Amino acid sequence: MNNFLVSLITMDHINFERDIKLVDELGVDGLHIDIMDGHFVPRYGIYPEIIERISKISSLPLDLHMMVDDVEFCINQFKNTPNISYVHFHAEACFGNEMRVIDKIKSINAKPVICINLATSFTVLDRLVSNNEIDGVMLMGIHPGVLEQDARPKNILNDLKDLKKIIAGTNAESFIALDGAVSMDTIDPMIKAGINHFVGGTSSIYKNVNRNDDWTTQSKIIKKNWSKIKELIGKEA
């Protein structure tokens, strides 16, 4: 089954509730939320209190993407937040302490997913995959937390050949995600290459959406985009 989650950071930041309620009604598979500290990546994310509030206005599953130096500290901030399905973490932030981070994620009843940056070697997966310690792998099609950059879908398509061999027969095989490089043009080839979990926003569900337009115009475009995405991922109407 292919899933599509909407990246919260690509929504209208002063109208989160409105945007969330629409994608909830449309039937997306969840919300992907970037947790950023301004150190691990050059950008700040959304306060835990806002995310906790979001979990109360929508029953959509939440995926938390930890782009932070102190992963364990940040996970603790969400121990009372319901609806968290997966927590994505970067190996670069916790080399040698991956198991501690995985245990911390499981302590809040979420599933651990490791993120692979564009230049990160797949060797970080070796022991985690062979011992079935992680429930998924997320490939980054862009540099996390960096604005105004070009996605690299060709890199992802090449990398998937090796990744699928490494995770074959493990828990992670059923959850191969892509964050960045997700567009109307890339979804189909990515599915054929092995991606089954998409994080999208500006180039997909919000493609051609002008936040200066009235909400009727915006929502019409969003609904049209979602209809196309459903076709691409094979989601029933």
C-alpha cells in the first residue's frame, strides 16, 4: 500500500487548523511534521505545544521528523502527544547512540524510522536493519531544512537499487519513504522503484496554490491535486 502524508511546514502557517481540516476531510494518510532546532539544520520548526494542539483537532496520524542535535531531549517533549505513529531520526545526530534513540521512540509508543541524507552512506543501516531495530527508512531528496534548493530525484532512483537489497526481508522493507523530490512527475517512477510512503507539499498537493488567493480558489486547486495524487498512488476514491 502506498501512503501520502502532507508536510505541515508547507501549509499556510497562519491557517494551520483550516488546512489540516481540509486534508483530513480529503483522506490523506497523515501529517509529516518537521522538528528543527536551528543547529542540526539552519531553520526552526514548530513548538511542541502547537503540535499537541494539532493532535486534538485531527485524528490523522503524525510522523515527527527530528532534524535536531539532541534527539532524545526532543522526543521527550512529545511523550504526552497522541496520534504519533512514526518518529524519523538522522543517524548523524546520534552516531553510536542509535539504540538509545530507538528505545526512546518506542517509549512514546511510536515506531522508529532512520533518515538517510543525500550524502549519507547506507552503512549506517547495517546492524539496525539486520537486527530489525527500525521500522522504516526515509530517503531525503533534498538537504533537510534548507530553503531554495533543487531536489535530486535521480539520486534517489539510483540509491533505491542498493537500499532494497540491504533491507530485503526486514521490518524496514514495508516502509520506504521519500521526503523531498516528491512531485506529480516523480511519484509514479518512485513507486516503481520501491517508494511506498510519500511526504509531499509544495510540488504535489499544494502545487500551483497561491496563498494570496481566496480560500475557495485555494481549496479547489488542493482538491484537484489530491485527486491526481490518489490516482498516482493507487488510492481508492
